[in-house]
Amino acid sequence: MKITALAVSMRWLPTIAVVVLLTLLTQIGGVVWLVAVGLARRCKTGACGYLALFLGIYAAGSALGYTVAPIFGRVSLPCFDDGTSRLKMQSPFFCVLNRQYVVPELKEAALALSRHMDQAFPGTTTLALDANFPFFSGFPLFPHLSHSDGRKLDVAFFYQNADGSYLDETTRSPIGYFAFEQPRPDSILPCRDREDLLTLRWDLDFLQSLWPPLPLEESRTGEALRWLSGEGSSFGIEKIFVEPHLAQRLGVQAESIRFQGCRAARHDDHLHMQVGK
């Protein structure tokens, strides 16, 4: 009996792992997976039929999330260039995973930032990265520590060619993360020589050579940081996370510019903005 029970438990481990992973990545994916498995078994469909069921139910669930999110105090950021603003998600990938939702005041702040950037540097698109899921405050947005209430949004850096020409809607990595700006010799480094065992502060050195060597467009990135820490306060911007060495390099100082700590993910590949409650 014990062996049989163990065998049954082991058989369910892959399903449990898939459900947990899909839930962490998309919020609704784990539930959709279980529903699709149940329907596929009842209808006795093959692998292709199951895949079609999963994708169809997932698409319907995401559409429902878009419609119902305002009940939970969330709205969607623009997934594509809709011609009404210079703000959009860096990739449809974030919208497929339902990670583009924020509270209305944060959306207005992000739109105001994009308007300012386009006025200061005509033809500039502001790219949003991870925000939050459509439902429930307190639901974690893996791997972030704080994106659980719709009040936090990551914004991509701005980049240029080696000859100094600005590259609109371009990031070094395919998802806008993990292409770190390396500190200079005289940089402020609060985490120097720390070796925490439990940490999300990944250097990911093995990835860095894979990204194109695009220089940071410091004028635009610095202006975004200056606006967020200045005029952004009138839109409710309370905190901006960025690595101290990068704020030092860009020459921007303000009380709202914070260091996220040595156990949180590095913030020299993107800007983190958040509104207060």
C-alpha cells in the first residue's frame, strides 16, 4: 500500500510542478492547466487536442482578466503602440503572461513620464516591463519581492548605437532585464564583498556576453530618473529603485531614489517606480 501511494504521489509531481510554475508566471495558468487536463481526459483528446484546449481556455481567461481587473483596482498598460501614447510594454510577452496590470494612478504616472520623455526627446518611446497580475493584492509576481499590489512598475533603460545614435524601442536583452550596467572603478557599491546565501541579487555573468554591446543612452535614462524623482511626485511617485552606482553616474540625487537592498534583484538593468497608497 505504501509503495502504491508513493507511486501515485510521484506520478502527480510533474503536474504539481507545472501548476506551480504556471501560477507563479501568469497567475491563472495553473488553474487553466488543471481545467484543460480534466476536459481533455473527459473528451479523450490527444496531445494536440489538449494543447488547443489549454491555449483556448488560457486566452479566454486572459481576456476575462482584462475585463474584470478594474473590479480589483487594476488597469492594463498598453501592450502595443496604439497611437495614443508613447508608452507600451517592452514585449507582448509580458501581456501574454498577464503581467501588465497596475493601479490607475500608476498608469497615469507612467503615461505622464512617457509624454515628458517624448517632449524632451521627440520620437522617444518609454518601454514598460513587469508590473503586476490582474487579480488580488498580495499575490507575488515571481521573481520580484514587492510587485504584489499593482503599485510597482519597472521601466526599461534607453540605449544607443556605438556611434551615439538613439535606438527607439530597443533593449539589450529580449525582455529588458538582466543586461546589467557594470560599475565603474570609483562607483558607490554598498554590496561589495557580500556573499549572502539567500539572495535574489543575481549577477548572471554567464549571460552578459550574449547581449549586444549597446551603450546606455545616458541623457534619456538620466532625464527619466530626474522626472520620476521630481515632477513624478505630483503623480504619486513615492520611490524609485536604482543601483547607487548608476544614480551616481547619471548625476541624479533625490530622497525618493532608493537602494533596494543587497538581497533583492539588481536594479542597474531597469528603473523601478512605485506610487504610494
